[in-house]
Amino acid sequence: MRKRTVAQQRNAYCGGMSTHTYIGCAGWSLPRDSAAHFPGEGSHLERYAAVFAAAEINSSFHKPHQPKTYERWAAATPPHFRFAVKLPRTITHDAKLQGVEELLARFAAEAGALQDKLGVVLVQLPPKLALDPHAAQVLFAALHRLLGCTIACEARHPDWFTPAATQLLRDAGVTRVLADPPVGYAGPFVPTSEAAYVRLHGSPRIYYSRYTPQQLEDVRAYLAPRPGSWCVFDNTAGGAAVPNALELTALLGGQAASPLPSER
């Protein structure tokens, strides 16, 4: 793996993100009903990456992937493509962020094989995990040091949405995830960074419901003035993620909502 300083990694990432909005899905499965929007040849990832600019890897939450797997995924995507990689549950749910130095080093050695294709590390925390400021600061500092990319935190305990927690995330350079449906807070969403990381899980039926045109227009209006933002559709269980991502891409000025001419 080519060695780069943290500053070089951050500069490479920020340079690639400064004028783009990254729309994608959790995973890169392509439902049959949406096949006409993608090239007919290539692997699922190659076909997916011909249309979308980003994908979220959630399988890393459940099991580790070898560096060569990440290298293969990186090689299958064009230069502008970026991955978000979910932090393993061994760190977030089992260890609850405590004493995770070795686990973080292992994860960084694996996911770091994406090199410039690594855009975001997603830290999703369990709903019962209250904020431990010291553990959070140690975790975020280690991720910045080891990988140098954007960190997005999807916390789900009310402790993580207090003014003090908001300041902690800002000071740590961490993007608070805007999730739908929201968990852990009832008031207005308070961002911690200029760029957004939006995760749309499906509502009212989580993982299944398809977002309406008006809901997608609301998302577009939120993302449009925030260059460098991400929006990931996690409503994959019923096949709604890909069509929703295509629709949002079109609303933001892309061409993904129309079938490819060769596929009509």
C-alpha cells in the first residue's frame, strides 16, 4: 500500500469532494426493474459505478474484508468514485468504543487499501450508547490519524445531540449524520460540518419504503447549497434504493434518471 501523510490524504479527499455531491446506495445491488439505467456488461460494481459516484460498504460492520478485496473494489471503479466504509460492530457495539486501538489499526489496514477511493468512514453507534467524551475524542483522533478521510457519525442516543456533544463533534472534525427516520433527537437537526452526510433508511417502513418525489425534492434542496455532501439510500430491502438514487441524481442535475440509449 502506498504510504501518504494524513495531510496528503485529507487534501486528496477534499480536492475530490469540493464540487461534487455524492449520491449512492448501501451496497451496489441492481434491481431488475432498474437495469435499463446501467451498462449491460461488467460486474455489478462496475455497472453501478458507471452511473453513481459513491457507495456505502455496510458489510464491513459485520465482518472484516481483506485488503485485496478493497483493492479489487477500488480498481473496478472510475477515478472520481468514492466509498464510505462502515466501522465494524466489534468497535462500536461490542467494545462500545473502549480500548479499541488494535481493532482500529486492523480496520485501517484493511479499508486503507482503497487509498484515494476511501471517502468516508461511517461510525454508526447503538441507540443505548451514551456519549463518553474521552472515548469519542480518542476514537475520532485515531481515525483521522490512521485514515485521514472524512468521519461521519450516526449516533442514536440523546446524549450525542446536546450542545456539548455538538461542539465535541465540531472540534473533532466529525460530520453528524442526518438520518431518516431520526433516532435519538426530536428537535431540529444541528449539523457539525459544512458538508452533509445523509442516510435515508426508508420511511415509514424502514429499509423498505420508497421516498416520494416531494421528499426527494426536499433532500435536493438541502444538499444543493452544500457541495461535498453525501446522500446514501439504505432502503434496499424492497429494491427502492436504486430508483430513489437515480431520481435524486436527476434532480441535482445528473442524467441518471433516463435509461441509457443503448439499453432502451
